[in-house]
Amino acid sequence: MAADFGYNFVFKVVLIGESGVGKSNLLSRFTKNEFNHDSRTTIGVEFSTRTIQLDMVSIKAQIWDTAGLERYRAITSAYYRGAVGALLVYDITKHLTYESVERWLKELYNYADPHIVVMLVGNKSDLSSQRTVPMEEAKHFAESKDLLFMETSAFDATNVENAFLEVLAAIHTKVASREVTRGSICAVTMSQMGPVGEVKETRRSCCKNL
């Protein structure tokens, strides 16, 4: 993992979805390459960071996990504030977690930046023999909502790296193309940046802690 300094952008990405779909393990697999077999729910909000190189630019990904708050519907606008990307996760073996996706999407768009990059993630692909959510159905839904889509397995690491990197690349594309302008995507970074790839020292406040 790269050092905490020397990055050009900070992108805050939130993990949302029903309790038990594997959000915490997606976080730990991407940031630490670890999987925790103890699925005990943690109360609170957690985040981990990982710095990656993308198109000669260093990006610090700050990944936030609701860590059980969704069970109590206690997620507030503060959780979404500053987020430029989101992974909306469901469990491919539990159709109820997929049925709630539209509600989560509505909440996300109510609180988050309108230009946020969203990927629908069907987790636990290692349990495909127990699948209750057809991949094509979920893929079609994602396309209809203009979302990215991928199936992953935090358990065996399938597509976890790819999912996060695709979201981060899509965010960076929006920034680099100037598709988004002052006041959008990442308010502080976008409004105070110089040439593409240069961010002033105020960049940290873009994704500051709650």
C-alpha cells in the first residue's frame, strides 16, 4: 500500500445495502486483502483507505462502510456527504436484499452528489449454486438505472479489485474530462483544483471525517 501522502485526489466511496450482504468484507478485501469469517455485525461507521495509481495519477480511495447501521435505518446525510462513488451491494443468494436495491438507490440520490458514480454489486458469487437473483435480471436493472454492474466474491476475492477500480476510474474520468464543474462531484476538490492532476492542500476536506 502506498504512503498516505503524495496523492493527487481523495475519492470517498460509500458501501450501502442491507445488513449481511458482505459490505465489510468487500472493504477489508480491497484495502487489506483480508476476509473475516466472523460475520458478527459491528455497530458504527468504519472506513479504510488505499492509494492506487491510475493513468499516472495517484488516487487515495477512502472507503466507508455503514457497519450495521442499515439495520436500524440510522444512516444520515452525514454518511453520504462528500461521497463521489458508491457500491450498492446485495447478496445473490438472498432475493430480499436485491428487492431493497431501489430503495437504497433512492436514498443515495436524496443525499449524495447528483454526479456520484454508482455500481450495483451482486456479492457472494462463490455461492452461485444457491443463487436466487439471476445475473441477467440484475444487469438489466443496472442498465435501466445507468449504473455500473459487477458480481463479486469477498470470500475468494473474485472481481473485488475490479469493482473498486472501475468505480474509481469512472470518477477520475469525470474529473479529468471536466464533465462536472464547480460545486459538483467533490465540492472542495473540484472547485479549488488547478490543472488536472493538481489539487491544492485543501483536498483533505473534500472527504473529511464525519
